[in-house]
Amino acid sequence: MSKKQREKVEDEVRYHRAQLRAQVEQTPDSSVFDQSQTPSSTDQFHSYNPGYAYGSDVGSYAYGYGQVTAAMTYDISADFVDSTTTAYDPRPSIDQMSESSLVGSVVTTDPAQISELLSKTIADAHARTCLYTTEHIHTMFRKQQDLSKLIFYKNMAHEELWLECAQKLTAVIQQIIEFAKMVPGFMKLSQDDQIVLLKAGSFELAILRMSRYVDLSSGCVLYGDTMLPQDAFYTTDTAEMNLVTLAFEVARSVAELKLTETELALYSAYVLLSSDRPGLKGLGEIGRLSQAVLRALRIELDRNHTLPIKGDVTVCDALLTKIPTLRDISMLHMETLGKFKRSTPHLEFPALHKELFSVDS
């Protein structure tokens, strides 16, 4: 966009943010935990759509993934994390949680209550930002496989398959970014740290979300509106085949743990808040958030998975040992994507995909 056009868009954004702030300030007794009174962006997600347009002017202009950026290049330092939430953040920080509770305005410093509140908040963020509910996914599992669609994907040209998968991945990652914004404390981190965490962790969280779509009985994955086997994504490239194989293996292994949606949400938040990502500055705060999420995750797992998986290995142990594998698959994805892009420089990937998975550096 030209400088003049961009300035006009930015003026629109400022105008709509001011309107939103005015609405918030006029709301009586607005509590950070009262979702009914909080004009949160996530209210637009009830239909579980990818979220290109949110159905309101505020949503369209104030979000980096609305109608405005469909016509402009993504600016990762602004569009990634800049939204109405920078003016008014409905998500509580860990500190605010220790001063409030689920019951009215009763003050609590009870770690168990803080963990419970953290679990509820992160589970809600997860539910609001999943493209499909578990009920819809299981309904699709039971449907008869559409062979014509299977043949269509298996016969898809190499370049087409990459772009198709990139589009699907981008839609999922848009939701992951929204999820991150609602994780308590995330928006309080520096913008640079938010970007580092999202760039490093988004593919790993996408694999975790893929576990919801894996049908363990058939080994197929729900892809859009059809069930596809692993070999539907195979190409003649060895690295690409390894990536597909590992993605299915990890997603399947997570699905086999039979996590609840709350557990998967907390595990995703824990993976996101990894304080050992290269380039992070606020290590202390990220570490504190990470440990709070891990405590909440352990409580949930202890409540729902009383028996060990094998020997004395708990579900929590299994999840923690998967973190290095998630890192490996993320690195393999970047290597494979880089190789493919070098061989097809003419292909245009989605803007957000290019920002997240920049292979130029």
C-alpha cells in the first residue's frame, strides 16, 4: 500500500479503538472475569470460522487478521500482536488472579484457586479459537469416506499440495495467535517476546491441535471436510515424506493420551510459554507464567488420569518428553519449507505464513 493509503487505514484503526475504549469505560462494574460485559474479540468466534472477517467494523479494523490486512502486507511487529487488547486487555495476568477469584470479588492467594482460574481461562481461550468442536469432529469421523476427494488430493500436483496445506495451516495459526492473546499474562510481555514465542511455537501448537483431528481407529486425519490417510500427503521428496510421517506420529501419540480439551489447552499454553526460545528478553516473567501453567496442568492431569501409562510413567511425563520432538518437527518443517521455496521461487504463500515461517534469514 502507498504511505497515504496506509495512514488512512491507521486512522480508521485509531478511530475504532477509541470507540471501543469508550464502550468499555461506559460499562458499569466491568470485571476482567465478566465475559458478558467485556467487548472481547473472541466473542466473534462462536461459529468457529477461520476469522477473515469478524462481522463488525471494530473486528474488521482493529484486528491484524481482519479485512484490512487482506489487502496489505503483514507487518509482524504491528499486526501480529497489535489489537484492541493493547488498549483494554480482558485477560487477567497471574498477579490479578491472585487478587481475584471465580466467586465475586473475594480475594484469594490460594494456589489451588489460582490454578483453577488459570485452567478455566485457558480452556475458554482454547474453546473459542478451535476451528471445530469435538462434537463436530467426531461426527465427521463417523461419516463414510468420500473416495472422490481422496483421489483428488492424492492426484494433486506437488506445488498445489504445498499451497493447499499452507492455506489450511495459516487458518489454524490465525486461531493459535488469538489463543495466545487470551493466555493470562501473554499480552503483558514485551511485543518482541510475544513475536519470538509465536514464531517459535506456532507450528508446534498446530501439531498439537492436529491431534484433535486424528481418528485413531482409521489413522486418518480430518482435513477440511474429508478424512485423509497419511499417504494422501506424500510426495516424492524424502524430507517432505519424513515431515508428514513425523507430524502424523506426534499427533497420533498425543491423541492416544486421551487428553481433555482443558488439558490440551494447558499443554498448548505451556509449550507456547517456553522460556528457552532463542532471542527472549523477559525470561523471568515468561518462566513464572510457564510454571503457573504447568502447575495447573499437573492438577488437571492428576485429577483425570490417576493410573500411569506404563510402569511409573504418568501422562504428564509423556507430555513433557514430547517437547523435544515438537522442536524437532518444527525445525524439520522449516528445513523442508526452505528447500521447497528455493526450488519454486515463483510461488506466493499466504502473508501470515511468510511472516511466521521466514526462511530467508
